[in-house]
Amino acid sequence: MKKLPLSKSSFQRIIEEGYIYVDRTKEMYDLINYSSYVFLSRPRRFGKSLLISTLEAFFQGKKKLFKGLWIEDKVEWKEYPVIRIDFGDILYKNLDVFEEQMSIVVEKYEKLYEISTLSSHYAGKIRELILGIYEKTGKEVVILIDEYDAPIARHITDLALATEYQNSLRDFYSILKARNNEIKFVFLTGISKFAKMSIFSVINLMKDVSLLKQFNSIVGFTSEDLRTYFKPYIHQFAQQEGITENELLGNMAHWYNGYSWDGKNKVFNPFSIVNVFKDLKFKNYWFETGTPTILMKLIKAYVSVT
């Protein structure tokens, strides 16, 4: 039995340390070829960070990690410089702290590629960094951004502060559009799409694939995935419960198979599946840790007003 990837979002660690990896490289290949600027919205704890990590390894040309996966022999492997930004890991005490932390992120890549930037603001640093990497390596740059909406979502009930973050981020995202000649691929994930945040008007090249049928299961597990990758765990759990494997799968579908982004095909929540096989116990795993803070804040704000 391969190990369960509980709280594991690093593709490289999952592969090298022998954890279960549900192959999503076919969907990833389709995503890359769909558009150069892509946005995907999914709930928390649904595998977005693992997808980001897999894309990072792919664009870094780490072919050995993809041995036996769908994409292994489907592409000509090349290495590209990758800038990865996770807004969930950046402090948001106030705008000054946020912009300082963003500058530190840029400085990490300055050291990596031995490039110096002159701008004092992080957005200007990003512009210089992208151009500098392109000129130094002769290769287009890949930009991977996780939790793009975190700075706004965390302050959604403080309109003035949320607007400050919005204006700051608008400068950042406008640079990604302006530097499209030096960019290979841009991928953004988040739990929501702020239609009026100006990101999607600033980057009018951005394609939202969140509700497209071909990407319904790019994260999450299908029923076939459970039978293919988790068969030993299904057998173990069914034996414990004293029921057939089909009966167990029916119970699991009742608990965790309520997600669909094309309106037809459902997927299981991966966080819940990994936890239920770990504990061999049905429980509301996602709700306990993945409840969207933005939703709860908005509900409380609405209730207080009404």
C-alpha cells in the first residue's frame, strides 16, 4: 500500500517519498495548451497547491518525477525559469507589511538568478525581474500564483483596507500583462473570482477555466480514481465496516462526492478522502478545516446588518 498523502502539497515529495499521486497530468497538459494566462477557482483543501507544485516541476523540466505518468512521453521536455508566489504564505498585517513581504519574495529570485532590481516597489521589482531573467536565460518565464485572492478575502469586511490591497495588486497584475512577450505561462488559483477587483480587466488575456467541462476533475478525485489508486484502502475499510466494497463506495459518495463544476460529473473532495482512509472513520473533515473564511465573514456581516 502506497502512503496516503495527508497534508502533502509538494509534487516532488509525493513522488520521491512514495505517496499516492492521482495522475492529473493529462488535464494539466490540456490546461497549459488551452491558454497562456489561466485562472482556476476551487474551494480550500481541494488540491490547488499540489497542481501548482506539479506545474512547477513540469516547467522546471524534472522529467524523472513524471515517470509512468500520462505526460511522460507526450511532450518535448524543456526547462523554463519559474516564479512561484503563494499569497497564503505572505503576511497581511497592513499594506506596508504586505508590500515589504512581496519585495522579499522578489529578492529570493534575484539571488537565484543573480539579478539586481532598482525599483523600490515590489511591482516594479517584478517587472525588472521578469525582464532580467528573460534576457539572462533567453527563456520565457513561468508565473505560478496560489491564493491570488487571499489579500482581499482576509479583509473582505474592511472595505477601505481591501481597496488598498486591490489597488496594490492591480499594479502587480498589470505588469504580468505588459510583460507577455517574456512570459511563457501564467496560472492563478483562488477560492473566488472577484469580478470587480480589476484583475480580470487588467489582464484581459486571462481565461477562467473554473466551469469548463474538460477541467472539472483537474483537482479532486473521480469514482474511477478511488477504485484505481485507493483499492487496498477501500478493501481494508470495507472489511472493518463489515460491508461490500461497493456499499462502502456508496457511503463515501453520500459523504464526500457532492462537488461538480460542469453540472453533470461529480468529484470527491481529496482532503476528505485521504483523511477517511487514514482514520477509517466517516467524518466532516473538510468542513472542520476548509470552511471558507470569506463566506463566514460575509454571512456574519450580513446578519449584523439585517
